[in-house]
Amino acid sequence: MKSPSEATSDQLALGGPIRILASVAALAVIVGCASEAPDAAESDGPTTSGPSVRFEIPEWAGTTWLKGNTHAHTTESDGDSSPEYVARWYKDHGYDFLVLTDHNVFTDPAWLDHLTDSTFLLIPGEEVTSGFDGKSVHVNGLNIPHVIEARRAETLVATIQANVDAIREVEAVPHINHPNFQWSFGAEELAQIEGDKLLEIHNGHPSVHNEGGSGTPGLEEIWDILLTGGKRIYGIAVDDAHHFQGEFAADRANPGRGWLGVRAAGRDPLAIMTALEAGHFYASTGVDLDDLVVTDNRLEVHIQQRSSFRYTVEFIGAGGIPLGQSIENPAVYQLREDVGYVRAKVTDSMGYVAWTQPVFVQSGSQ
């Protein structure tokens, strides 16, 4: 199933970029600030004035796109279906890989090896679940060798860091989950965390508050605050699925609401982990991309056309500043001056979204 039944558009609110820049200023002691990005539009050629700039061109390791989910629960913790049922759901719906992430439980993929083949891979994982002073600290460990014991520390930041470290110590990959779940932490805390390159910017659970509220930034806005402050972190979309039985409804944590398209060198856990940590993927709630092309001064987003759907692509730079918009396919952004980074947000005519990872800008001599 390429398109989930539950998703909403995650457009930046009017005034969002101003709020992001103010938030970055407040974090200046923690991380370095990038300059505010000016308005930009597509151009047929490079600029003839201003600093010499170019994109950092990703070193793609492969051309195969793999669809996967890195956050799902079973009856081993608080899900309503067995690991086999959950794995089979994703396999039957066209996913190439799945990470089962029960709370403080390790599910060995070897138990389900009868489901794995050349088209479907299970990667071992766990939602390392801790907390501090009523705040939830949940960090997924991807491609772990065994159960990881959740850690607690003397502060909220130290608790997040301790659990990221626990995952790194076994040479696995962490991703920090749903900061707005129970309004637990935000950009200020995340800016201080080291060793984590992945952050949930969309979570399919109805209690996560993806959009923020009452002055608290949404997850996409938190992402821009961190990027603008100089932190290189990549945004992921996940299901956080718990409910595979009964009704599929907005108030239930059903599967199919958030996933990744990963450009990996192969269909094995190491290749997928390497691609994730390099930012060689896009995140989606239902939009498929065919390709991303980056040259020195050009970013192209190639969208997989779905029936009669229409698409709008917004290019976004440092400070959450909109740089330009396109309704073409492929959508093109022509780099003309230093905007810090450029990422694309593709929204279709049903409100489903895909987010590309930021392509960073280098200024100065080439």
C-alpha cells in the first residue's frame, strides 16, 4: 500500500520562520547560528553577484529506493498484534524493511525468518524507554544486537544523552522519538545532544502533537530550528503503530501513516543504516518520489505521479524561510546565494506529504 489512509498536511504557519529565527537566536550559546535566508526563486542560470556558493553533493551509494518503517509495536509491549502479524502486515503492504521497536524488549528477527526473503527484511530494534521528572524519553535503537537497558540521569538532557549513548555503545543507530509526546522536550534540549543524527518530524500516533500548539513548535519547526543552529540532523516519518486490529481511525495508532524511502547500496541492515545516517532518504506520509538530483547549484525533486493527484513543492531554507514554490514535476530549485541549506516539502492534493533531507550550502571558493 503506497498511500496511507490517515495523514494531514504539515504546512508552516504564517510567522513560523520568524519564530524559528527567534528560537535560533536563543540557542546561539549552544550551537552556531546560520544567516537568515533571503527570498529566492527558480533561475535558469547561476547568480552573477554575491558570494560563490554551491551545494554539497550527496555521495549516493546506490540507486535502489527501499520503503521502510522504523517504529512499530507488538504484543511484546503495548501493541495489539503479535510480531508475526505485524511483520506480515508490512510485508503484504509492499514495505521492503521493518524495525520492530517494542518498549525495552528485543524481538529477534530470527524468530520470524520464515517471513524474510529477497523482498522483505526485518531489522532488530527496540524503543529504549526512559524518562525524567515526568517527561518521556524514548529513543529507538536500530540494528541492535540484544536488549538495551534504559538509563536515567540527573537531568532531562543527560537522560536523553545517556540513552543515545547506550545505543551507540553497541554500534547501533539511535533516533530520537516524538519530542512533543507529553510535551517532553524541544529544540533547546535537542541542540545539546551528541551522537544522534535522526529525529522524528512526523509520527502517526494521535497523541504525539506533530503540529505543536499554544506556542510550542511543531516537529518540523523544531527540525528547522536545529538545522538553522548548525546541527546536522535528518527528519524521519514513522508509524509508531500499535493498532492493527479493528477500526482504522484518526484516534487510533494504525500502520501506514509514516514511512521512509531509503536510497541504500543494498538490501541489508548495514547498507540501510549507513544510508539513514548519511541522510540518503526522504520521509513521507503518502507521497512517493522517483528521484532526487543534486548538482553544484541545482536541486531537482522528481515525484512519482499517482493517478490524477496534483503536487505543490515548497523549497525551504535556513530559519524555515520559504525560498520558492513549484507545481512542476520535476520541481527545480536553482541555488543563487547562501541560504544555509535547502530542503523540499512536497504536498499532494489530498494533503499527503514528503520531506526531503536538507542539502547544505557551501560558500567561498570551489
